[in-house]
Amino acid sequence: MNSRRSFLKTSAKTLGGLTFCGCGLLHAAEVQNGRPKRVTPVFINGKRVKTIDVHAHCMFQDSINLMGDDAKSVPPPTKGVPEHFIKINERIKAMDAQGIDMQVLSVNPFWYRQDRDTSTEICRINNLNLAELCAQRPDKFAAFASLSMQYPDLAVQQLEDAVKKQGLCGAAIGGSVLGQDFADPKFHPVLAKAQELNVTLFIHPQSTPQLAQRFKGNGWMSNVIGNPLDTTIALQHLIYEGVLDKYPQLKVLAAHGGGFLGSYAPRMDHSCFVSPQNCNPDIVLKKNPTEYLNQLYFDSLVFTPEALRHLVAQVGASQVVIGTDHPIPWEEYPVEHVMSTPGLTNSQRVAILGGNAVRLLGLKV
């Protein structure tokens, strides 16, 4: 029996005050037909815990239509595609099935190759619709804005408008812009604006296209390897190029547990000692590379309790939030995933389930 199911059969007494509540009755979660039986809402030590998924997606047909002949390539070839186009009641029902109280919505960038006018309109439509969704159900939805990152001056204005005029809580950006990393000075105005506004930039990768040939073959490696690799490269550039020293209050949230950094970050601390010729002597970091992970944020989408335990050990429980990639079914049991992670205290569970997201994004719950 795996550790998740083993946990779910444990009594509420053994869990030190951690219980689920459903149908007005307090009880421990159970396993039904080999899968966790969902009982919500969540109570810990007798207190209701609001669960917040910071990594959830949607799309809007009007903005996709602006892609012309490229529109057919926009929706990902995965399960869950129809559910990207939100019908509020159906989406909330799906959230309830996952034990999620609130989603922070984002649209994966598909417009970085578009001209300025087209990209402007795509982001305008996305942000308008995201703001309307949030306004209709502020108890259920918050959102990250869409930005035209290929035009940094435009992205700065879009971010300011989205935050100040539309009430969005930051922006979702790719892992790079057509192979250009956000550590490049041309993108610094966007980073500076995010720091000034005290909002979060959510990095969501789009594979690593430079390796497309090697990703061919069985297993969807462009996603399984390409996506976490893209995030890893993006974060390492922000660290190694001194960007996080330049913008120490910048809030960066990384999808998919931050790529490979959660499991292999300490190698960074040895690179310039082992091979100083591959390091820029003009860039003197204020901390060891791994220490910067403690000022970044990571979603919990790492699949196993042991992987999440290790991520927390590396970056700190205060830096981890729930992420599911909904409606793509990567993580269907996000609450149980946190609950079954060994070594977490109840206060850490409360933080990861929702408290950290409230603090990071300034959510009103």
C-alpha cells in the first residue's frame, strides 16, 4: 500500500488534530475503490482551512481566434482540453471534487510570436475575461494577467493596468520568450514593475524548443523533461546573473515544483568553485545559489509525498503552494498530496494548503 493510501486510512487521533469534514460530520479520509474518497471541507485542529490552487488554467476562444491559421496549434493535445473554456458552475464542481476552494487562473502564453497589435489584443481579451470571472465569483477565482513579454515596454503597461484597474494578482509568463531568458536586461523593466507593484510573476514553461529533436519519440518528453527543464533554466539564470540581488523583493512563483531544482539544487553551489572559468567574475552573488531558492515560491506539483517532502526541505514550507495544472489531470488529489507528505506539521499543512497563497498573492479570503 502506498504512503498516500496508508495515510488516508490513519485515524484522526493519529493525525494530531488533522481531520476532514464532510456532510456535517468530522472524520478521517478513507479509501474507496482504490482511490482516496473525497470529503471536504478541510479542518485542521478544529479550524476550517481554505484550499487555494495557484496553478489552474483556462482559455478564451476570442483571443485564440486572433491567431488565424495558427489557432489550431493553441490548445494542448491533452486530456481536459474542453474544460479549459470555463463554465463557472462546471468548473466549481470540478474544484469541489478536488477539494479546492479557490483557483488562481492563468492562460499559458501562446502569443509570443505575434506582432505587437495582435499580441496586445490577445492579452486585452484574456485579462478582461479573467477580471470578469474573478468579479463574478471572487470567493472562487483570482487570476494572473497575460502579458506581451516580447514587447517589454508594452508588458509593463499591461501589468500595471491589470493590477491597478482589473484587480489581478500578478502575471503568468513563459519560461523564456522565444529562447530569450528573463534575466536579460531587456526584460528588467517588467521585473522592476512587478517588484514595485508587489505582485507575483508566475513562471509556466512551454517546453525547451531548442531540444525538440531530442525530445522526439515515445513518452511526451517535450513535456515530461522539456517543461521542468525550461523552468530550471529560467530560475538558474535569475540566480546566477544576479537578477534576484538586483530585485530582492521580486516575487517569483515557479510551476511544477520549480523543475529539477527541488531535487538537485546543491550542485549549483559547487559550479564556480569547480570551474571558475565558466563563471563571470563581475557577478558576485550575495548568497550561495541554493539560498535564493528560499526567496522563490514553488507549486506542489511533484506527484509523490516524498518528492514534496524533499522540496519543502530544500526551499522551506513557507515557499510552497498548491498547484494542480487543472483542468489537465496531472494532480487529481492535491489536498491529499499535502496531507500525506511526511514530516509536515499541522501549521505547515495549513500554510501550503492556502495560507502561503493568501500571503504571496494578497488574496482576500
